[in-house]
Amino acid sequence: MTQTRMHDIVVLGASPAGLATAYYLAKKKLDVAVVDSPHESIECPLTDWLPRTFFEMTGLPKGLAKLAKAEPFSRVAYHNASFTSKVEYKARREAGHFVHVPTLLKAMRTAAAQAGAKIRVSTTRPAIGLDEDHVEIHGSRRVRAKLAIIAQNRPNDVLSELSMPLRTVPGGALLVSGLDVPVSQRRQDIKDIEGALHVVELRERTELGVFFVSNGRFHLRVISNSVASGNRAMELSGMINGLQQASIIPMDLPLGRAKGAVWYPPAGIALELETHVAKRCLLTGTAGGFVECITGQSLVPSVRSALLAADVAVAALGSDQPQNTLMKYKSSWRKTLADYLRPPNTSLHMLLPLLFVNQRIVSKFTRALLYGENI
């Protein structure tokens, strides 16, 4: 019987966090494998926005913004619920980027493979086996490694599978529904909304609306802090109708060709977990609950957490006490990410209506929205 190859590190999840980790480790000449397997809908599968800090992270492939066809924006515009008032923040440089997530994933996957990472596709959701001297991922293919980094799925599900202690951890009250509608970039009737991230005060105080145009797509989403409230299709339809009635978007959008999605980011759960370390294993990305808690933005915190995990894993491989070294991950991510993940000291949903009567807080509000700063 042929012995299964022993890798240095196996990464579970071909998510942005998982692929960033694989690329980073492969560039360090480690033998790393990525298990690409089915996962829950917990990250945006459509067009997304991200703050400028994403492409500034050390460890990502050079030129990734260009490879992913990311489109910079420098303005953030705010609209009231009736679309009768608008205020705008203008950054001196780009404030962030719009990116089509499947295009970003393709670019990151290609970069990881070119760096030497092995991509292993599992058609079934794999089980995780933790032994004294290695980790095994059992899917439609079996992958063995000295250490594992888990970078996708819900924290509670992963902790349960690993038989790790569970306290009452919120399942994540955030729910996001979105649409990508194809539009011609030559249309003059969308020029006013291009180049900006638009945020909408919705009538339901637990909800926030977002829309923007990027690379031939009009993206619209509703972010809800209450998964029990409302009907997702009706909320999106109502927001589209309001935008059309206010002549902000054209009446003839080809909604019949739209792609829709609903996802449940585990927002802010990283701060609630007792540990992100199992036997020879680290939880990172969405599996570690590294998601911003206001908008459900996962790209920056999940990828940054994964790169931090990679550094700790490299140190553990060279240690005669790898488990003790893995425990350093807690202080590493908390020092770098805790403030970004922590809710602002004032509710953004409560402050949003004030922007239209007090423009002095617009810049502070925008920095809280984009970068997780306190107001």
C-alpha cells in the first residue's frame, strides 16, 4: 500500500484566506497543499468592495489588484431612506476597491499554484483527523500534513468537528443579500454613481443598504443585523424601486439577467471564541470568525488573519514544541486585528441619519465604515 504524501502544511479551504496562506507559504518554499472543498455560503460570491488596506498587505502576490481587475474608488456617498438627501466623503487617494470575487479567487488560485502550492479538489465536505504527529483531511481525496490551517466554514461547525470546547457563541446575526446586474459601461445614465461606494439609510434601523457600479456590473445589497426580519427579495426590490423613482439608477436595468445571493458572514465571532488552536491546527479566515461586524466585510480580516497564522505555523514547524508555538497565534491576531473586529463605540446605524444634518462627522463615519476605526 502506497503511503500518502506528508506535506508540511495543509490548508482547508480555497477561500481568499486559504489561497493567500497557500501562496505565502509556497513562496517560503514549504510543501503546502490546499483542499478545495464544498462550503457554506458565508462570504460574498458576487462583486464586493474592500478598503485600500487589502492590496497593501505584505504577503499577497504582487500586482494582485491588476490581476483581479480591481477598480479603485475614492468617494463614499450616503443617501437617506427616501433618497432626498445625500452627503459625500472624498478621499485624497483611493479609499478602496471594487472587485468581482470569482475573478479575485481565480487570480489568487493561479498565483498560489505558480508559487508551488498543490490544489487538491474534494467533491465532498472533508472530515478533519488530528493525530499526535500529523493532521489528515479526509474527503474524496486524503491529504496528510504536519500542520493544518482551516480557512473556511462556520466557527461553531469547525469547533464541533474538532471536539473543541464550546461555550455559547453567537451564530452570527448578520445576513447579507445581494444582486449583480450586468450593465453597459458606456451608459451615460450610470455615470453619476460610478467611482463611489454608496451607502443607504434604510427604513428598518437594523438594516443598511449598499450599491455601486464596477466593471460592467451594478451591485446592490442589503445588510441586516436581524436574520428574522423582512423578506430578502422584497428588501432588494424596494431598494431598487426607490433608486429608480429618485432617478439615481435607470428604469430599464436588465434585472432578468441578475445574479443573486444570500450569505451569512460570522461577523465578529473571532472575539468570542475561547481559542483558535487545536492539536496541530489553527482556525483562521471565516472558520475563525474573522469578519468585520458592521458590514460583514470578510476579505481584509480573514486574509490578514490567515497570513498571521501562516507565520505562526512556520515557526511551529521549526520548533521542538510545535503546540506551544501555535498558541502564540492568539496574541498575534489580537494585537493586529482586535480593534478592526470590535464594534465601534457608537452604532453606525444610529449615527447614519445624523450625517445629513452634521457633515462634520462624515469623515469619522467613513473611516469607521472602511477601516473599523472608533468614532
